[in-house]
Amino acid sequence: MISRPPIEVQQEVTHGNAIGIYFFDPEGNRNEVYLRLERDVRQPFRKSIDLDQEPADVFAEAERLLTEGGPAYQPVQ
């Protein structure tokens, strides 16, 4: 069996047109896995989102963050 180090999620975000998860691979490369949403959103747009909830609630939160306005970009902390 191959032993693999755990992958730690760095950030869960909405880009308005996608919901993404950022993480570093074992070699230190930053990666993003995302779900494309069928909408056009002016970029850059990135707000943190809680993905540890029911899918319908994730989509509702993403919609709320998009329509809420305010600063559209949150740097990685």
C-alpha cells in the first residue's frame, strides 16, 4: 500500500461563477478544484464560503454572497 500524506484544505470560496476548494499538494503546488456554475460574474470575485453544509444551503449562501455586494475580493489569509 502507498502511504499518502493528508491534504489540508487552504480555502473554500465562491467566485460567483464557480465554487472552489484550494489546497497544496505534497510538493507544495497550490491547486484548485471547482464546480462551474452557469452564470457570468465579473472577476476577480472571491469570497469565503462554508462547504460543510447541505448542497442547497451552499448554493443559497453563494447566491447571498454574490447579491450582498461589498468588497468582491478577499485575499488568502
